[in-house]
Amino acid sequence: GDSVTQTEGPVTLSEGTSLTVNCSYETKQYPTLFWYVQYPGEGPQLLFKVPKANEKGSNRGFEATYNKEATSFHLQKASVQESDSAVYYCALSPLGNTGKLIFGLGTTLQVQP
Amino acid sequence: NSKVIQTPRYLVKGQGQKAKMRCIPEKGHPVVFWYQQNKNNEFKFLINFQNQEVLQQIDMTEKRFSAECPSNSPCSLEIQSSEAGDSALYLCASSLSGVGNTLYFGEGSRLIVV
């Protein structure tokens, strides 16, 4: 079945350091890939999505490249800030399903000042 | 700021009681999803609708939940007989139709079953 595996957290970083959260996926369909972020007490919100292989998505300094060959969609940011502390979810929407998203288990990021 | 409105934010129910949650999707979005998020952050898809019709649901939802999205009224998800394992955050999301569309989530309804 369809699944997403991502870096197990929590990940603790100091402000100004770089971030990589690994995401790998499995599906027999050609998916759209997503990164969502969830802050305490809120619902998940879209960070960005990428519908096509070999393309890059980005927002707020975060970026990820859709690698179809490696079935990966790793999230990166060059310099994290304390306000980036949140839970990050990789997700996929396989072609041919009803539009639902399959989520990874989330990676908690804690950024220390 | 969520444009998907969920009520109530919190509800506390005893085992065996009904628990009902409501969701107003974002204007113009015909597709509505319900997910259960447990304390380990795991998302479980429960059901989705396009307009008033069920697109897909899991067995648990079919057996233990009652869900609907009537026209001109909020969507609702109701657990018929709450169990301790139902304690979770229930998230409603809406989207445009079609695969690959962004899901826009509400802030959730947190259910505690005592």
C-alpha cells in the first residue's frame, strides 16, 4: 500500500544551523508530494507541494525536490529560526485515489535560541 | 488563520456516549475529509465526501461513526458509542475536487473519552 517514512524526531537544532528532514515514500501510483507544518493547537497547514518529478518546491526558506528515482522528498532549510519549531509532515496524494493524503508520522523540530 | 471552521474545540464524553463534531468547509470547496490524529501524531483517514456523497470511508467509520455533509449545513461526524481509544484530535479538511489538490485543515476538535 501507499506509505510515507520520515526522519524520526525530535530534532533539536540551534538557531542559524541547517535542517534536513528525510522523507521516503512508496506508492504504485504517480503522486503529488506535500510538506505540511503543524504548530501547537492548530491544524496542519501546507508548506508547499510538488506535483511533478524532478521539480522543486519552496516556501519560507524551506525547499524539497521530488526525486522519483529515489522515491524521496527531503525537506531542507539552510538556517532555521526559533519560530520554525513545529511538527513537519511529509505526505502524498496518489494519482487515482479520491484526493486523500497519506501522511508520515511527523518530525518534531525544536529550535533553540 | 483557518478558513475551515470546526466546533467544538474540545469535548469530554463518557464511554458509551455519543460524540458529535461539526465542520464548515472553506467556501467553494466541494470535497471534505475527516482524519483522526492520535497522541503520537499519526493521521488516520476516516471518510471523505464530494458534495453530499461519500467518496471513501474506512471500516471503522462505517461501523461506528455517523457522518454526513448536507447541503447548506455544516458537515458532521458523530461517534455512536465512544470508547477510550477514540480519544484523539479530529481534523476536518476541505479541498477543490481532484487528486493532488491541497487539503485545508481546521484547528480540530479534541475528544477526550473518560
